[in-house]
Amino acid sequence: MNRVEVYIIAKDAGILLNKYSIVDFGKSDKDQLMSGFLSALNNFVKELDFPAGVSLIRSGHLEARFSPGEYVFSVLIIDYQIPLNSTESILSGLAEEINQKFEEKYKDILKKQVESNKFDTNAFSDFWKDIDRIIDKYGEESYELYQKLALIEAMYVKVPQKWCIPMIEQIGAGKRVDIMKGIPEMYHRLLKGAIQKVNHNNRPVWEIFAVSILDPNSF
């Protein structure tokens, strides 16, 4: 699985308050160095008259999504090989919700620590449980998106709309559908190619949210 990390950093102090990894590689001596770099970059951009700071940076395979709050900002870092186009909104929403939940849960502690400029990161050590719950919630939404993308891609490769659109509408209404059973076998070769493309193009997102993707080799 690709690298996926969340850094939660005190806005002005630049101190790393919490780090979460989808794949737990443990703590690293570079964690605080990374948070200092991200904080310096964000503050530098603000000094150049961009008051909101950084929102997104990309370098090679790495992408960092910034989400600002009152006391902290979070950075979602993902390592991937290809652009993530159709799932951009999910990743932005994830970073924002993590940041909001952190400030909501620790509001009084954060206010006290920021005012005293004395930070105790142990106070935030249980936040991983909240991130797990947020990821589980986004997993349901991601599965719906996955199915819709597979059906839309199927229409692009000439699977008739009369089979695809009713299922897209059912998914939008919150119903589970069986794409394989819903499309006649004569179109399964085209459907297989569509599923392969959707699986590949957004693989890091499906991995983050543990989406049960279809195996095109199973039919």
C-alpha cells in the first residue's frame, strides 16, 4: 500500500501534535522535521499575501493537502503514481473533516496550550480512533463513488445506457447494486475493461478507504 499520512500541526508554533499513518511505519526522527518544513512553507506563503496559506502541493509522486483551522492545520500526504482526478473531492473532504474533528474534540486543551506556548502531545494520543471512524464513514461514500465511476466508464466503452443509468440512480438513492448481474453477459468484456481502468486510476483512494473493488478477472 502507498504511503498515506496525516500530520496535525500547531499553526504558529509549527509543533507536530499528532501523526497518523494508514500503514503504521511507527514514529520517525523525521516527523518533527517534516512538520517544521510544512509549517514554514505555509507561513512563507502567507507572508507573500496569500492569507489562506497553502492548500495543495505536489512533487513527483507526493501530494500534500493542507486544511487550516483556528489553532492547528492538518496535512494529508499521499504517495501515488498517477493523478487522482475523479476522487479529488473525497481527499479534500477527508483532510478538512479530520482538522475540524481535532479542534472540536480538543478545543479547550488547544486554547490553553497555545496561550501558554507549552504543548503536551500526549493529550492528543487517542485521536487515531477518531480518524479511524472518519475513514470508515468515507469508505461508504467511496464505495458508492466507485460503483458510479465503473458504470460511467462502462457507458464510455459502449455498454448501453439502459443497463447503466438505472443502477447509477439506485446507487444515488443509497441502494446497493450488483453491477455484474445488472449488465447482460454479452457486455461483460467491455465492462471488464471499464472496471480495470477505474481500479487502476484511483487505486490509492480505494486502498485508503478499504473499498471492496471488483475483480475483472472473476468474470
